[in-house]
Amino acid sequence: MRLLLRPGDISEALRLRRRAYASQGHVPLVKDAEYRDSHDDYSSTAIFGAFDSGRLVASMRVCFSLPGDRLASLPCAPYYPALAAIAANAPNGLIEVSRLAIEPGLGNTSYRATLYGFMVRAALAAARAAGVSRIIVATRPDWVATYKHLLSFEQVGEPALYPPGDMPITLLVGNLEDAAKRAWMRNRFFRVTDDDIAHMRRVLGPVLHPMKSALAAASKR
């Protein structure tokens, strides 16, 4: 798993996202086209890529809303009014995990499930590295039970038509401490160690350091 910083790498991830969404019927397949929105360009956004033998096979987006930030930094905010109450009780901020995409040409179901779990585990490590209070996931109906069972996530409000598709997408929120306990009991694959957190903190440095510096400067004004 790598944080993507070079424009070419990010473009590759956005093209993979387009292929994944096209395979689900959400958008038309256009050769070499990207699927992006304005949040992909926010300084508070991190785009990750999962590589297998040098080949990009999956990607995900993590968006931060640290203390003092507006909820507008989270892509889900306009679609889920109930999020405001969650944010009010998250003194250390939130992160939203979205746009999980797996290369549609990968047909091995077990491998795809492992990739998905690998990205979720990386998202948990990112949340712990940032020190936020809550982690938010916008997910398809068929993954809701997994998040609830393995990580103690809870539903936020009602499902909404979160772009790009017309399928109701459920917003889930997790308390990181509860998620860590449940992950250890249910499935050790999701266990995030201190080494994982330290590594993710270094990886996320290009995203977290500017945000925290800006917040520190704003608090002194």
C-alpha cells in the first residue's frame, strides 16, 4: 500500500476507479478516462494505491476533517445530514474512507476480498496515525454487515444516493477503540499494531504535517 503523490500515479488510480465503477454499471466505460471529483484535489485528501508485483490492483481515498476544519472537507457531508451530530462529538476530528476500487479484471473472489480487507486495515491505521476520534465509511449494502460484525461500526442516518451510482449507499461510523477491540477478537487480520501506526504516520506526513501546521497557526491568531 502506498500513498500516491505523483500526478501520474494518482491519474492511474483514478482510471482504475473509472474501470471499477463502469464494471458495476455506475458510469460508462471510456478508454483511459478518469473518475474524479473535487475532493480528489483537496490538500486534506490522501489517495492510496495497493500494488501487487508493481501493478496497481486497488485504490482508496481517505479524507480528513481535523479539529477546526469544516465538514465540507468530507465528500459525504452534503448527503448525510446526520453527520453533523457525529462531528459534534468527535473532538479530535474525523476521517472518511471512500472510493474503494478494485481492478475489475481480477476474477479471484478470495483475492478480491483480501484486497478489500487490506485497504480497510490501512484505513484503520491511517485513522490511528492521525489521532482522529471517528472513522467514517460510505459503503454498498452488501458490505454493511461486515463492518458491523467485524469492527463494531454503526449506521449514520438513512442510506443516500451518494455518487456515482443510483444505489443507496450506507454511511457507517466507527469508534477506533471499539473497532480495534472487535477486530482483535473477531479477525486478527484487522489488528493494527504500534509499528503499523508509526509507519502510517510517516507515510501520511505529506498530508498531515501541512494540515496540522495550518491548524496550529490558526489557533494562535
